[in-house]
Amino acid sequence: MIRLASFTIRGFTVKLLLDSKVYRPSYTTKLIAESLPDLSGLYVLDLGTGSGILSIIASMLGARKIIATDISRRALKNASENLKYNNIDNVELRLGDLYEPVYGESFDVIISNPPMTPSPTPLPSYTWGGVDGRRILDAVIKNSVNYLKSNGRLIIPTISIVGIEKTSSLLRDLGFKVKVLGYGYHSFGRILLKLKEHIDRLPSAEYFYDVYGRPCWRLVVYEASVR
């Protein structure tokens, strides 16, 4: 099913055709978009673009050229429709797994919102992060050093149920200078509530209960700069 939605981010209005089988803009997506720095004149990689919203915002923030990748043909079709709908003409869409479509290239900025839902059994690929939720997140971070220019930056979120400090430590171990661009929290949705017993067994997982007694995860958006 496809429906039209409108989002206001950083003063920009973005209209999206949302496909029920393509990752839709989430709380995390919106916080990343709100946290993005000025991208004027920069060459940007949007890794796992989904609906294309982060590429659209990156273009509106002045990026010179954006390469947007996804492993899903359906996602790229949806992103293509949304780029046209918002009159964005400086985004190139490429099909492939993680960095595969940009092998040998380098970027000023890499933006990614990888799937981080931890589950012992597979979920849809756009949300499943493996048993501990870090399978794709760690791959994005570890390989980013091969695709960033000198003084390049990786913009990456982490939710507390997969280990915020674990991401910070990994980035620093790889030689990045790390700062926080955004912070927030959100209550568990239906899927995470079903997975709560599994999450409780994960050594790096952390969450809290709000005033309504709901379990909530924390979210940090990091900017990791090449030293």
C-alpha cells in the first residue's frame, strides 16, 4: 500500500509517497535529518536510502552530489518517485549491499540509518540488525574509513538497546573524532515489546521507563570525523 505524507524538517517541507514494504521515516530518521550539518558543496553518500528522505534533506542543505544506495529494488523505485516529487535532481540511485555500489569511491560525508532491531529470528531486512542489533551498524562504521575523504565525516545513529557506548568506543578505536549531533528517546513499539525478553539478555542493551511505565530506548546521532 502506498500513501502520501508530508514532513517539515529544518524548515523544509518534504512530501513522500510511503510504500508499506519500504522503510518509512521513523523517529530516528527524523532526528538524523534535524541533526545534519550544512552540506554545501559536498559529495555525500546516503547508505541504505529507503524512501530517500535523507537524500532529499541533504540536497536541500546544499550537497553538491549525493549517491543513494539500497539493497532493495523496491526501495530505490520508491526513492526515485520521491526525488521527482520533491524536484531533486542531484541524487544518483544505485542498487547493492552496503558499500558494494560505491567500491573505490570516497565521500565528504556518509549518512546512514542502518537497521538496528535485535531479534533472534529474521525480520524484514529494512529493520533487522541481527541477533544483537549491531550486524549492519558495525559493518557501516568499520568500512566507512575506506570511503571517507581526508577530513570526511560519518553521521550515524545508535539506539541504547544495541549499546550507545559500544558505538562511541568503536568509533574512537578506529581513530575518529566523535561528537554528538542529536539526542532523543522513544517508547518501545509493538515489535520491541514482543522482543523485550531477548533485549533483556543482550549485554549492551539499556533502556528506561517513562512516567507512564513504558520502556523507552535512548538515541544518539554521532558525527565521526576523520582525524
